[in-house]
Amino acid sequence: MAEKTFAFVSLGCPKNLVDSERMLGKLAQGGYAPQSNADGADVVVINTCGFIEPARQESLSVIREMLDLKKQGRIGSVVVAGCLAEREKDMLLQQVPEVDQIVGVFGREDIAEVVDRAVAQQREQRSLFRPAPIRALEDTARLRVTPRHYAYLKISEGCDRLCTFCAIPKMRGKHVTKPMEEVIREANELAADGVRELIIVAQDTTYYGKDLYGEVRLPELLRQLDQVPNIEWIRLLYAYPEHISDELLDTWAGSQKIIPYLDMPLQHINDRMLKRMQRRVTKASTVDLLGRLRDKVPELAMRTTFIVGFPGETEADVEELAEFLKASAFERAGVFTYSREEGTPAIKLDGHLPEDEKQARRERLMAVQQEVAFAWSEKQVGREIPVIIDGPDPEVPNHWLARSIADAPDIDGLVRVKGKKLSPGDFVKLKVTAADGYDLAGRSIGQPW
């Protein structure tokens, strides 16, 4: 009997990508053969994002594109998984009734059985939803779609924050820590598979351990990860500011492998806005934390995000945020417009703003941040910095695309490297010769390692 083929589309954040890789592994174990494009596949699985309206629209667009191919007879079945399925549940089948099966976030372990039903055109049960787990799901035996030399390592699931603008707890459940021994086992598995850069992800990385061990245990986890052989860089994403302790900073400063990069979403700086967002931090505590971070972690490259146009935000609040951006000189920052999300407390707040005003405020703040980021790039010219090679530059012979410590994959900038005899996953010292906006360029020095 011929092996059934499947194509997979993964949308959304790196946490969703880990789920996708786990599902890919489950499907391969279930006897399905992956193919790189949808045309001709027996089944297409779409792991969707449901975070905000633009992400939902993107997910629905991809679903309809695949359904159109199905209608033309070019693919067999369509299965929808992930956050949009979890958020909409069976309502999704009313929007796109031609979908064969839907499966929620926590039904990912059953993906092979769901796909079996889709391929067999079994229509009596078309949806599968599992309750949020009381124990973190394992992420081993993944079929990775990232390049071999880097991988995402998810250390917990869900979130206890209950920020008023956010629907993630409704889709992903409460915070559940993955036991430390499982995280270390997975890290070793990834290292044995060629990973040299581990990227730590969770909905709230700095809350790691609170539910399982009764206290935050991220420093201890990082100390153990620092001992995993063959890993060169450990990059930390999604750090909530409340639990960045002196112990964490000391662990970081004394580490061999945790690079001086931190993704710490701040969302706003005005105290009234922070309270309405239910962020549980203040401007004063944030400024103090940023000072401690800069003192303890030299050469820190910091990424953050802000929400603009939140209900009740005034022109004065936006100006305060603009001044904060200038003063803080974040190497990397993104600004997003507030999205009205059904089922979140913020939708009931007064003072909602029109979309054109939110967009205008975003553009104003991004112009401020662009000046800061471009100035930082210019300051790198003439320096010698380590970079990791991601692959050949498709446009220029003997040039490579790489990332510096300041560049997380698919989020930040890139570095163009002139050099010979390099390979993806190589680390090389770079002499920076030019800056181009958010990106850098230079030539390799010495031998790769």
C-alpha cells in the first residue's frame, strides 16, 4: 500500500512552531511522508495562530487557499490545528465547513489519528479538543523545520498573567512548567542533532518553575543548560519583567553560553496604561530593572515590544512613551496597535480609539525607534563580533547570511558576511565594515568554529 503524503503549514510564534515540529514527528511515526508543498498531498495540516485579528485573518486566508486546492482536486483533505481551532472550536466549522477535521492546541498528540480520519473521509466526528494539561507536554522526537544548527526549546506552556488585552490564557491555559530533567533531556537531544544555538521560549520564561516547584527556578535551569555539550549560544525570549531577579542576572553574567540578548515585552511605560493593561509593574520599577540589566550584562542587546492605542491612551501618554524609547535606546523594539479581542477585559474599557489614530501613533513611535536602532547599527562599524552562519547569500557569490548576538531568527536583522569555505552553523568572527539600516555587513576573520 502506497505511503500517504502530507504537507504542513505552520503559522504564528516560535511556541507554535515547536507544536508543529512535534506534530510533524507524530505524523512521520504514523506512516505519513512529508512533502514540501501542498500540491498533490493526500492531506494538508495547517497549524494556525489565533492571537489577534490580523493573525486570525492570515490563518483563515491560508485555510481557504488550501480548500480551493482541495476543490480543484489537487489535494485530498484539509486539517486545521492550533490556536485558531482552540479559540473558535466548532464555530470554525461554520466559517469553513469544507474543512475535514479540526484539532485544538492540546489535541496535538492525537494528530496522526485525526489525519487518519480526514484521509478516510470519516465525517461523524470532525473535531477533537483536549483540556489544558496539568503537566507540560513533551516536545521530544520532533521533526524540525528550522535549520539544523538552531532550535527552539519550550520550557513551559500557558500563562497566569491575565493581561487585559490578551486572549492567550483562553487558548493555551494556565502556566504549566516542563520538569527540569525533561528540558535538559530535550536540550541534549537537540544538541546531538546538530543544534548549536538554543532559543528558550515559553509564554512567560521568567515564571518557570513557580507552579511545579513552588518558586521560580529559571536561574537553576539556565545553569544546567549552560553545561549541555556542543551548544554555543543560549538565547532567552519572552521574559516578563516581574521575575528578573538578581540571582537570574548573576547566573547570566557568570554563564559561558547565555548570550547578552533579552526579549522582554514591556507593552507601555505610562503607569495608568500599565494598570489598565494589568501588567503589575510600574514605570519606576521598569527603569530600575533596565539599569540593573545594563549594569550586570555588558553588551546587552535588548528587544522589547509596545502596544499603542490602548483604550484611554492620550497624546501625553504617547509622548511619554516616545521619550522613554529615546532615553532607553533599545537595540531592538517593535510597536503594535491595540487589537480589540472578544472575551478579554480590555474590550469593556472606555476610550477605544479609531484605527487610523492607532496607526498614526504606531508610525510615530516606530520612527523614533528607527533612529535609535539605525544609530546602534552605525556604532557597530569597525567592531569585531561573533556571528552564526545561517546559509549562503542567494544574491552574492562568496557571501553568507548570518546573525549576530543581537539577532533572533526571523525577528531581528541579519548580517551579510564575505568569506569562503563557510557552512551553516559555523561561528565566525566578523569585522563589521558597513551598516544598512537594521542590518550589518562585514568580512570573516580567522577560522570558523
